[in-house]
Amino acid sequence: MKLYPLKFIPLYKYRIWGGEKLKTLLHKNYTEENIGESWEISGVENDETLVAQGTLKGKTLRALITDYKQDLVGEEVYNKFGSTFPLLIKFIDAKTPLSIQVHPSNEVAKKRHNAFGKNEMWYVIQADDNAELIVGFDKEISQSQYKTHIEDNTILDVMHHENVKAGDTFYIPTGRVHAIGAGVLLAEIQQTSDVTYRIYDYDRVDAKIGNKRELHNELAIDVIDYQVRNSYKTTYSLEENTSNTLVHSPYFKTNIIDLNQEVKKDYSVIDSFVIYICVEGEVIVTCNGENYQLKQGETLLIPASLNELQLKATKAKLLEVYYQ
């Protein structure tokens, strides 16, 4: 069977802080309450998304990679990761603040958990008035000072709080403390990893479980980057109908395309799959004579063997993600 652009069935995740925006703004179809995350493309073990349409409907990412190898993900990606898909794509809706957390590096995650680290990025799709993200520190502190702030519940006082709006973008490398604040809906692109160290959680009790959630400060203390940065937000240009760099890291590359006409794309120079994430409007993706509709809140995986396609929109924004 030939490969084609692939949509997947999202996995909806209950979170203590989840709201309704995934349903009301992104038109996700679920009935549960407090859904905080929609896992759009996932190869995480026991949490794999399934192909939604076409002749490959029902297949997992791992099964697809096993069958199609470099034709699906690219030769370099396949040689490095085998049947593991290297990225996890999510939409996140925070009705109340997420816990303050940090992720370990690849080296530490491999040693402690036999897993990848978790470098990630956020693109804000919608934010309520005065909504904020917490990223990094405003004041440089030592490990001993960090312990004191944790013990006396003043860690928020030394962290960087930033009001955000649609289009704001942040790269969160491993070691950088962070949290999504109340009222923020965003797209998250990350390494395939679920290793998170929670360091502060507002003393909340999960109504579904009835307990405070576990903190991991002993694990976190030696992976945190305590340095203060001049700015944590990513700056970028937004030239129309072309790929503008958002975040280019060793773990993924993300561009943004501001579309208002037809654009031809040629990925023959990229030895990688490409993922489209529609963050505004609606796009028609044409590949091998077939049209694929992509609305706000939908994602599409373009296999590495499909190099030429067209994008068409009257007004839309598309995140373009690949590995190489």
C-alpha cells in the first residue's frame, strides 16, 4: 500500500487543570470533563495514536515505521530511532495553572529512566486576558536557595511570569523550569518522552484521585538550570506564504507559514517526515492529486517519501515541523 498524508485519531487526556477549549475552540469530539491534553501524533508506548483515514486506517505509528521504515520517517531518523517516533504533538488547554515542572536532559533521562529527555516548545493559540506562562527565573538562585524557596512555598516569587497572547512562542530546553498558566490554549511540540519532575503544585488535591500529586524535588534539584536569561520568548518574522523559522533545535525544527494563497512545497532536500499543525483558519493540502482538509486544531503527517505538495488557504497559519 502506498503512503499518503496521514491524519490520526487524537487521544484525550484527563488533567486536574483541564478545561473545555479543546472542544469549544478546536472542536474536539469528547464527552469527558477536565480534558487538558489532546495527543495528536504519538508513538508513546501504550499511548499510540491510530491512523484515522484511508487504506492504513487503524495502524499505529510503530507499525507504520516497521512496515515503511525510511519512506515514512526519513533515513536519518530511522537509523537513529528505529521504530520509535521521535516527536509527540499535543494541544493543551489549561483552565487552571499547571504545576511548576522541569524535564531532565537526554543523558539524565537515559540513566535514570531509560527514556529520552524532553525538550519542547509552545505556540500559543489563544489566551484569556492577563493569562501567563511561567518560564525560567527572574532572579538567579543557588541550589540551597532553591530548597529554601520550595520549603517555604515561595518558589513562584523568583520565577519569570510573562503575559501572553496568540502567536507567542517559547522554547523550553531541558533544565528550564516552566508552567502553563490558567486561560492558555497552546500547541506543544516535544521529544517523545513523558519524564516530568513536578516541583510545585499549589497544594492541590485531585478530586478524581483524592490525593495531592507527587512532587519530585530530590530528582529535580540537580537538573535545573538556575541561570537567568534576558528573554525567554522566541522572536520571529512572519513573512506571508513562506516558511518562517520559529524554533530550530537539535531535536526538532519548527517553522510557521502565514498563508493567504496557494504555495508549492518541495521537501526533497529534507530527509525527514513533515508535520503540519493548523493553528489558525483552514488549509487544503494537495498531494498526488488528492486534497486533505486541515482545520484549526488538526494535524497531518507527511511521509518522508512524499516530496511535492501544495498548500492553499485564504487566511491560515500552519506550523511546519520536521526532524532534520
